[in-house]
Amino acid sequence: MVPKDIGRCLQSPRPWQRIPDSLPVDDVLKLLAQPERTGWMGARDGAMLELLYATGMRVSELCGLKLCDLSEGFVKVRGKGNKERMIPVGRHAMAAVDQYLADFRSGEAEWLFVTQRGKRVSREAVWERVKLYAKKAGIQKRVTPHVLRHSFATHLLEGGADLRLIQELLGHEDIRTTDRYTHVAGPRLQALFDSFHPRK
């Protein structure tokens, strides 16, 4: 008979994690081209889509953005646990936000993205807009703001970005959460290995 319960010393296996869905770059570009940015709602929606893909932020983080969170080429994001992080923003996304603010944004609301009544845009509204534009773009798979987040991370990794950098940009506490993207970017990682390893 074993005097102690040795099972307490054993660690449970990590639960299986589903590989995140992501879009090919061409599909993302088609999606981003859908909003007609000549009107208020199209300019707002275009800026929201561009920011989601350019930064990989969560939809709740997008909805929580304030005007004061934008600075030159960066956006301050409040993530889980109210932790803040700074994310660089590319020129296409900044141009879309600048157009929205300069040409169509009105009122004194503190929130960056607002409804026609000046209230903060909701997560549900962003989901619906993404779904609408994905349908217009003819994308067959289900597209959500989180799919854009996964696409951001996958495309960075495929482009050669360091996993730790992607972890920081996404606001992941644990590198193992970010590690899921190595499965998505397998072909790219194989190509990098073949190119650089001396004993490939």
C-alpha cells in the first residue's frame, strides 16, 4: 500500500487548444475595402476594421478606446485586468482614423468610436458590422473581430515576427497562449527553418 496519495504531485495535462481561425491576407484586404468611407458610418466602420487588424486588439478594447488614447503612431489599450499596453498603429489604420475624426466625427463624447447618438459603440454592434462587410466581400468562412485578431498574429508570425513581441502586442499573460499561432504558421516556419538552419 502506498502511504501517501502521490496523485497530488502530478500535474494535469494541458487541455487541447483549438487552432485559431484566421483569414488569408487577400481576404483581409477585401474586407477592409468594403466600407464606403464617404459617409459618417462608413468612415467609422473603416477606421474600426483597420484598427482591429492593425493592432490585434480585442473588440472590448476597441470599444473602450477614448480620444485621448491616440498618440503619434500609437494607441493605448486597456486589456484584461485593466492593464495598459501601447500598440503601434500602421499608416493605413492611422489614415482611416484621421479621416473619421477630421471629416465625420462630431460631438463632445470622450469615446473614440460612437453611435449616431454619440454613445460608445457596443461589442455587439462591431460584431454585426464585421459580419456585414465579410458577407459583402464574399468571404465564405465565419468572420468575427476575434478572427481579425488571430489574423493579425498569424500574419506577423508568418512575416518573421518574434513570438514574444506578438505576446506583448496581444496582451497575453502566458506565452503558451501565444504559442498556438505556431501551429497556424507551420508552412512559414518550415520555410524559415529550411532557409536558415545549417543542418536543415
